[in-house]
Amino acid sequence: MNITATKLTDIDLMHKACEATMHGKQSNLTLLKAYSCQHSVIRTQVFFIEMLQIPTFVSVHLVRHSIGITHFVTSNREDRGGSAEVNRMTPVNHSFICNAESLINMARKRLCGSTHLTTRETMAGIKDAVSLVDLDLSKFMVRECEYRNGLCAELRTCGRIWPAGVVTL
């Protein structure tokens, strides 16, 4: 499996978006602070993620994330070069274009201990690739329980912490 990330926009675009809301005043907001606050201007930071030879089932897990993301996945159709022997382990190439907010949200679910190990490893690879082009963003690509300060929102917890709303006596 090979994963790469390309950052398509920069802080200048975020500053333009900020300035549009501030009656033309100059923005000095840093990416780190913007990601920390998770204001809408983080959506100006756009990435192209490429994953080569990931299992089909991992691609299916990732393609479930659709807000702020557009996916491009190798077709397994026979009339497009695929094979009748395709199964959930068949390797596919999967790319997507997304914004910073969508990467944060995807990481919250796909780094979770309840996620399939291979999917978790793939998401960790995405985070590592993002860290090479935007270290500040990668700091906010964390599992749900870390994002929620120790609360798990999963129906089936991984056992790392107690689920939200569970009362122990």
C-alpha cells in the first residue's frame, strides 16, 4: 500500500476567506489556530489523497465519507478491465479530493479502535502523508474518543474507555 497527499491550497486562501468576513481587515490567523477552532475557513484547505493497492473493503469503508470529499476508485467492472474474480480483498487504487474538515471527521471514525485494523492502518497512513504537507492539520486527525476528551460514541466500544452516557455504579 502506498499513500500520498498533495496540498492544493495554502494559507493565503484561508486569509482571503477570513478577510471576506471581517470587512476587509487583514487576517493573521494561523492554520494551527484555525484547525483548533474548526471554523468554516478550514474548508479552504484542500488536499488530493492517493492510495495505491488498498483492499476493496477498506476502500468501501472510506467511500462512506461523503461530506467535503469526492472519491475516485478503480472500477472492478469486467467491461472496464476488472475481473469476475473480485472479492473484498482485491486491491484497488483509491483517490479522493477533500478539505481539512473532512479529513478531521474521517480520522475521528477511521482511527477508532472499533474500526477494522487494516482500515485503521490505512487512515494512519493518510494522517502520516498529510503530516508531510500540513503538520498542523495532522495534529487534529485523532480518534473520536480523543476528540471528545475521553468519551466514546460507538455502539460497540473498543474497551479503551467507557461509552458516552454509560453510568457505572
